[in-house]
Amino acid sequence: MNQEQQTIIDSIADGVFTIDSDWKITSFNRAAETITGVLRSQAIGRSCCEVFRASICETNCALKQTMKTGKPLVNKTVYIINSRGRQIPISISTALLKDSKGKVIGGVETFRDLSVVEELRKELQKQYSFADIIGRSSRMRDLFAILPEISESNSTVLLEGASGTGKELFARAIHHLSPRNKKNFVAINCGALPDTLLESELFGYKAGAFTDARKDKAGRFVLADKGTLFLDEIGDISPAMQIRLLRVLQERVFEPLGSVEPICVDVRVIAASNKDLNKLVQKGLFREDLYYRINVIKLKLPPLRDRREDIPLLADHFIAKLNHRQDKAIAGLSPQVVKVLLEYDYPGNVRELENILEHAFVLCRQNVIELNHLPKYLLENTLPELSIPKAGTTLQEMEIFMIQDAIRRNRGNRTLAARELGIDASTLFRKIKRLNIALPNDTTQTHPA
């Protein structure tokens, strides 16, 4: 490479290097030196995998793919190890090098340091996370704001929310922020055990209390002494167990099975339910006195469909987690995948979103998750696309398209669609009627009577 060519590539902000047919580096620009910490004189003549020590060098080399297929690769995210042993995220693009006769004589790779982008992502995650709970929606920020005060107290907390909304995460956050954090956080799923097992798990037993009780067993209340006991799905316990539990919560005293000696404990109780306990009380299915004993501080955790603005942030969090766990370097989601994820209702909430992304990780062999990597049921439940009007569309046809699209994106809610279009709901109804706009049968009837 002559001096003029070297000056040109040295002026480029991205790292650039070239290799010959033997995989030896033949040029290495100034930005490549800065990003890798390797001098040009040290890099030229060495194989690229020795210099970069990238996450894909051994098994999925980008340049090797390009040399094999002849197809360039654009903006693949990988990690390299610099000269100081620090892992650096970079975005790489590759292409073939050919001579004047069109013969392939090597390859070229450009790469961009994503460290600043990664730091910004981490800062953003810190800004919108609280003790491993992710969220930037107003409802989540409201919960974050009161968690420290709740954690400082010793009051019993009731967490209500659908399955998968993160009730145990909140319980653990309250414990770790509390003065009790040096002691145990003990969790038990009350709905998963029959009464006899639940009683022995909560209160323990003495040797000889029943046939298989060969030695004493400490219950969860004892294990959580001076700490926190998390009673998950408390709404599923039987009336008899409700009475027993009420006495313990009132007096903090109980007797293990087979014992007459009372045990006193100092335990903070956090209860959780995926049911509305107040409604269970009204139906006579849950004791009112127990309800008021555990309902000192109530936190209602929103389902994911009511905090859709958190979905991209949660997806980013799960992608980083899965990259680390599965040793991959997936950069993110395609715009089409983001659209599908934002429109889905998530009956399984945050847990379902994590499962969807783990499914995609298994199938994804590139650096971006695409629609074909998602579970089939997710695509089947996605709202149908409307065809975008072509050039020459009349004003009336465009108006029909805009109305249909707004109603589709708001899942049939005409009030929300009208608000999005900047018109009154009654105006929208008149336009639908005047233009004879066909709408799905399940659209929400929100027009004036």
C-alpha cells in the first residue's frame, strides 16, 4: 500500500484492516490501532485471529464466510479482546478484495467501536431499573419511587398481579433494601402444596410427629427468623390453613407438628397473589381478618400489556442476559420483530417475553433476531398488516387507510384511535359511516349513543 492510500484509510474513523489469501494482515489503519491497542507494526504479517481474539474467530469467522460465499457482511456485532485484556463490543462489515482482473486476493474488514454505545445502554438500563426490576413506564416508576420507604418498614406487604409480572422480584427487592438483608429471604409457593405438606413446610415438625418423621425439621418461619418470608399465591390456601396462618401472623408464635413447645419468631411477611383477594373475601373464599392482616401495604403490579413502553427495554435486558448465558453476540431485534412484540398482549407477562426471546435465541444464527425466529403462535396472533397506499392514491382512499390503520393499532378502540388521529370520537364515527369503512367485528364500540 502506498503512502497516499495509507493516509486515506488512516483518516477513516472506523478500524480497517485487510488480509491476503493466507489470512495474514496486510494493512492496519490508525483507528484499528486505537480500538485494539495493537500497533500497525505488530499486526501486519500476523493472522487476524491472533490480533483480534474475537468471539467468532474460531467458529464463525465473518471474513471466512465472506471469502467462502462471496457475499459481504454488514454490521455484525461481536466482541474482541484488546491488548489490555479488556472485552470490547464492535460492529463489523466485510468484503472481498479483488485485483484488476477480478481475482479474489484477500478480504477487507471495517469495524466500529461500540463501547460508548454499550456504556450508554448500561446507563439507560441503570436509569430505568431498580434492584433487577426493569421498567420506564409511569406505573413502574411510581412503584420504584415508594419501594425504599416500604423496604425500611417492618409492615406486611401484599403484592397483587397476574402470573409472570415479577412478584418475587419485588419481594426480593424489598428484602435486599431492608435492614433485614443480612438474614434469609425464604420463599414458598403456597398454592403448589396440599395442606399437610404446606403445614410441615411452614412450621416444621418434631421427630416422630408422623411415620416418616425420623428427625426434627425446621419450618420456613424458623429459617426466615430476623429475615423475610415470601408467601406466594396465598389466595390458594385452604380455609383451615388460613386460620392457622392468621394466628401466626398475629402473635408470631407457633408450634411445630408434634410439639407443644411454642416457638417465637421475628419475621417480616410479604404475601403475593395472582387473584384479587378482596373479591375472594366478598365471595367468602378468603378470610376477611387474614386479608386485613396481610393487606397493610398493597402493591398492584401491572401486566405487561399495560406497560408496553417497557417491552424494548426488557427485550434489551433479556438479550444481554441470553448473550452471556449462551455465549452469543446477538445485537438486537429487527424492526418487524419489535413491531410484533409491541402488539402482542402477553398473557404470560414478562416471563412469556423472556421465553419468546429464548426461543428466538435457539433458532437465530445471525446477529439480529428476525420474524422467522419467533414462535409461530406469536405470528398467528399478530394483527394483520394493511397494505400501504401506492402513488396516485386519492385523498379519500388515504383517509380510509389512516382510519383503518389507527383502529387496527389501537385494537378496535375507536376512542383511542380518534385521539391518535387528532379528532373527536363522534367525528371519527361519522367518517366511518360516511366512507362506509369496513371494520373487524370485534372492534370496541366507543362511539356516542
